[in-house]
Amino acid sequence: MEQFFKTLTELIKQSKYILIETHANPDFDGLGSAIALQQFINKIGVENYIILNKRDLNESLKKAFSLLDKKNIKYQIISKTEALKNIDRTLLIVLDTHKKQMLECPQTIDKCNNIVVCDHHIKSKDNIKNTSISYINSNMSSTVEIITNYLRFVNFKVNEIIATFLLVGLEVDTNTFKLKTTDKTYETAAYLTKLGADSILKQELLKQSKEYYLKKQKLIEKSFMLNKNTAVCIFDENIYEKRDLAIVAEELLQFENVEASYAIGYVNKNIIGISARSIGTVDVETIMTKLGGGGHINEAAAQLDGLTLKEAFENLKKVLE
């Protein structure tokens, strides 16, 4: 990781123009990391932008950007159309995904010759190939954990507001420290708290609407037992964040007799995500690996391109048989 940090710093300092990009339907892990990294690049003095359409943000992230505006905290965003106009001789930094089709603007990968990828998801066969450097480590809890470590490496401290955004991203991706959490994850949380991350603001940003809560409960109500120890929840046709699938799969484990659980739903227009959880008696990593994903024995995931929800479920059933 240290070598990645050194090379990334060199690339940033050598660049005249940088674009930062995360996955479509962004969350606090990807976008919080992007905002924090942008603050460092601003200090270096390199022109840079985050590729983003603010209209597509969820309510929590809209609150975050309103707060940045209210506090006069500088950030720069650019539309997909404008980003593609200025792609020549650009350093493109991709955060929180390593798949072209998951990006806010996938066309950037074809047009840019200097690409950095930084991600914590399970490495897929269809990862972005033409990178200058890449750091993909599924043992890390989140992209926030990687970027926070990077900012510590370069001795750059974010302000209290952005530290809070990072802490939110950390909590969201670990489902409040229930998933993929190590001593290093807690160290990251402690460091962000030391920087001034605000627990009250964090709670405010994480608040969900009554409508969202009830919608999630309705999805859980639709879940069913596939066999004596396996629960499945198939979402509706709407697009959800990956964390929604993870949260539902995690909650299904709380039910009596459930040893493994699977939540299936769209995470992009053409991509279905499957989030798998186990109490440890079922190896969900092996199951998700057979579907092109991976993970760990008690938590894993896969993404299936171009299938319907029914087809994705049938694929899962075949693997489980």
C-alpha cells in the first residue's frame, strides 16, 4: 500500500489536470473519499474536478453538499459531457469501483491514458485493465479507510465536516462496524474522530426517511426461506445502493434458523448485485465465487450483468443445489 501511496502522490504532483470519478449512484464511501482527496489536490495546486451529477444524489449526500455550500467549503464538480471534452492528458482517479460499467461516466476509461484505480471490492475479471497504477484490496473495510490512510501518509488533515463525511462512509460500508471490520478500521474511525468528526452531524446525515425505512421493511417482508437454513430477498425493479442489499442480507441473519442469506437487486441499470451473508456455518465466499464474485466465508457478493432478477435468482439456485 505504501508504494501505491508514493506513486499516487508523484502522479498527482506531475499532473496539470485531474478528474476524480466514483461509481454511478454514489455513496458516502466513494464520494466522501473523492471530496477528501480533492481537498489534498487543491492544496497541491492542481486543477481538478469530481465527475458528478448532483441531481442523482441520494438525500443524505444532498444534505452533505448543502452543508459544504453553507460552510463555504470549496469543491469542484464537472458534468460527464464537460469531463469528456477535457480528457486529453488527464490523470483519472477512480475510487470505490474497478469496473468500467459501474462508473459515473464509463467513456472516460476509453479516452484516458493515465488511470489510477483505488478500491476495496472483490477483484472482478472485468476490472479496468489500462491503469497506470491500481490498488484493489478486498481486505480493507472501505475506500474511506484507504484514502484516510493515504491522507495520513501525505500528512494532510481534512476539516471537521469532511472528517465527518469520511466517518459516515466508513460506518455505512461496515454496516456500523458489523462487517469487514478490523483493528485498523477502528483506528481509522478513531483518527477521524480526533480530526473533529461530529457524531451529531453524522447521525443527521445518516437519518433515513420514514418512507425509506418502510420500503426496506416491505422488502424484508417479501423474503422467504429457500431451504431450511437459507433466506432470500428479491428486491423490486428499482435501482438500489449496494449497501441496501448488504443491510437487508445482514438483517435476514437475525431470523430464527437462518444460517445464510442473500439479497438480490439492481445496483445499476444493467447490473444485478447479490449480497450474501452467513453466520459462519455456510461458506458464502465459495458460492459467490461461482457467480463471478467473491469475498469471505461469512460475507461475500457478486454482480451479474444483463440478467433479470428472476434469472439472477435462478443462477443462485443452481449454485446452491
